[in-house]
Amino acid sequence: MLAVLEEAIRTYQRYACAHDLHGATLRTQVEEWFASDDCDWLFSFVAICDALGLESSYVRAGIGRLRERAETARRREARR
């Protein structure tokens, strides 16, 4: 379960600012997985957080900060 969460976070980091179809699709899928409140499926975001003793809202807030940082970095690069 930890590996699934780690891979989702890595994928999100990798494609947070993607504009190509593949990257944007992966980002959207991961965002939907993070946003889902489903706890019935064993590998849902909420079920994994519960199993690992993590507060899902805290992890979601961290994911939001990752996106903000990526957007800030992208804007800085665009200005150069």
C-alpha cells in the first residue's frame, strides 16, 4: 500500500504541470484518485491512508502544496 501511495505522489510530482496529453491525463487520474472519498476499495486513497495511519486531508493538503510549488517554478522558468 505504501508503494501505491509513493507511486501516486511521484506521478503527481512528475506531471503536475504537464501540458502534453499523456502527462495531463496521468495528472488528472492521480488527482481524481487523491480526491476520491471511496473507502470500500482496498487500494483507494482513503483506505491506504487509513491502513498506514495517515490523515487523508493532511496528505491532500501536501499534494496541493506540491502543485503550487510546481506552478510557481514553471512561471519562473517562463519569465526567463
